[in-house]
Amino acid sequence: MHKIDEKSPFSAHLLQYSCNKIATMATIKIYLDKRTTRCDGASPLKLSIYHNGKTAFSSLNIFVHAWNWDESAAKVIGLPNRSSINAFLLQKRLEAETVVLKLTTDGVIDDMSLSQLKDAILGKEEKRKARKWENHEFAATFRKFISQKNRPGTRGLYEQTLAKLNAFCPDLDDLKYEDITKGWLTDFDAFMSSTMCRNSRNIHLRNIRTVFNYAIDEEYTTLYPFRRFKIRAEETRKRCLTVEQLRMLRDYPCEPHQAKYRDIFMLMFYLIGINSVDLLQAKKSDVVGDRLEYRRAKTGKLYSIKIEPEAWEIINRYAGNGIYLLDAMDRYGNYQDFAHRMTRELKRIGPMKRKGRGGKKVIVPLFPGLSPYWSRHSWATIAYGLDVPKETISEALGHEIGSRVTSIYIKFDRKKVDAANRRVIDYVMHGE
């Protein structure tokens, strides 16, 4: 056999012929399928396979918003983990194109249907074998699940669970699904109980359950220990202030450095218990007329709150100098820094005395457990006491109205929420 000179005209013609065959017979792309979206508005990225005038898709199990996708470059943009995601997408595309090139040079691609080409690209037999192996690697599946989460907060929660699992089981990487039984989960729960309350432990147990459900959906395992192991919740202590306590906090002569945190707490209350992340990251452009319109960081749901005069007064007092509505983000690196300080200082508001020869400062907190989240519970409790319908309270807090199916068909009148909020504020301000 003669060795072909790659620089020869014949070789160049052969290479051009192969490229033309690939271009005409099969095309591989990464495609953002905007036809389907999750509840947070993100759409799935898919491998697009075009062959003989038809197109097939294969999900890559990655979801991004439209504004995080550069269609012309076929790259994810604006996400902290975009480099790793883009590397993964490039790898998948190159793997598919390698299969197409081999089938083309073997001269068999012309006779293949789109379905057959898709099966060849996905390597169904190899995938089945890989799944059989991965069935024994719980930790590997857990990490894969985390890698598919776009929100830093969500990833952080699952990473905390993984850290707890590593502390309990040093050989976690060798742990198989069949090793995780009801007894194993009971022992893990007991291990956490020395440092964590029941509901905090339940967060980690639910995360493990979610990964098991994911593994079952991906056909990594058919085992499910949670059929016998039940996660029992502990009733949560009420975290709300009465109207009298709310007035006391609002008017209390706290220390100057605490006043801002107290005022922001009241602003959260006036905005129907808005979450701190949504308020602190709100931009001036999110104010449309007399309403604050934003997507909740937790759910991605579009939300709209009428800004009442009491709220405007606080917003104007602490207005941001740049793009943000409040100046907290002008002074702090991220909202979590401010929220952490706010939580700490709210717990310290109260009368202060000095004791001993050195005059040590001793604080007697008005509400030792107070946190920003209390604004949400307080608003809901006061609204309920004013006979505001539960459906209106649910809509105000961004919850489902009745069942999820019912919520799809109901377009709720925001004026009812606006009226309810005005009633709650008037009751706190004037007792009416």
C-alpha cells in the first residue's frame, strides 16, 4: 500500500470530499430549546443532529436562560461556571462530529436513517454499560447532579450535604447505592443530631432523596431506601412579631449603627416580606411606576409589589448611588455580607447597660431570635388576623393558589394583594 502524501492534490481533494459529505449529510450543533422551559424560565440545551433533511435532538441535561446563551458562538455566557459548561458542550459536539466523520469515511452514513445516526452518536450500548458502572457510584452521581445546578445557592446546599456525607462516611467514593439502606440513613441522621436540629437535618436527608430520584430517572439504579425511611418534620417555632411588637421595633431608639438594619427590616415588611436577596439586589430599573417588579431569586417567578408611601420614605433615605435601588450594594461586596450583619444586629436591638468596674456593655435584646425572615411571617400573620383570604395571602407571598393545576388557570388580580398590603400597613401605623 502506498502512503498518501497529505500535501498532494489527490489528498486535498479527498479531504474536501469528506468535509462536503459531512456538511451535506449530517450537521451537529448545540441548540437552546426555548419551546420548553422550567418554572424558573430556563430552557434545556440539546445536541441537534441534522441528517437527510430531518433533525433529532438529545438533551444534555443543562438548563440556562435565554440571556445566558450566545447563539452565534454556541456558548454559555454570564454564568460563574460557564467555562466548565462550555468545555462540556464542546466535548459533546466533538464526540458527535467524530462519529459522523467515521461513518462518512466508512461510506455507511448515506444508508443510515436519522434514528440510526442518533443511536450511533449517543452510543447507546456504551451508555448502557456506563450506567451499569455508575450505578455503584453514589458520590459520582451526587457530584454530577450538583454540576447541573446553575444557582449558587442551590449548589451550595447540596455541597453542604456532600460535606456532611464525607464527614460521616470517609470512603464515600466507594459507597454503592445498595449500601444506602434504611439503617444507613438512620445512622447518618443520628450522626448529624449531635450538632443539628431536626429540621436542619431534614434538609440534608431531602437532598439525598432528591439525588436518589434523579438516579432512578437516569436509570442508574432502581433502589429507593426512602420507601421505608420517612423524613419527619419538626413543627417550626413561629417567627413573627405582633402588631404591638412591630410598632415597638419601629419606634425603638436603637443605636445609630443599628437604625439602618431596623429600617430595612420595616421596608421588607412594607413590601410584603420580600426576601433580602430580592430587595438588596433590586435595581432602580426594576421600579416601574409605583411598583417593584422582579423575578424571585428562589423560584424565578415574576413578581410585582406596589410601593406604598411608607416604603418610599425608607427607599429614598437609603437610595443607591449606582444601579441598585438601595445603597447596601454600594458599600458591601455582595448582598450576603449586608444580610449577615443585618441578622446579627437585629438580634442585638434592645436596652443596653454597663456593668462592672470596666463598664462592660450588656445588651438585653427585645427579640433575641429576630431575623429578616420574620418580616414575611409577621406580614402573613397580621394579614390573616385582619381576615384577608388565604388565597390572597398565598398570592402575596408567591405561593401556589390551591393546587398547582388550579394556579395555572387562575390569573390573580394584583389589586387584591395591593389592598391587603394597604390594610396591613394601616393597621400597624394607625391601628385601623
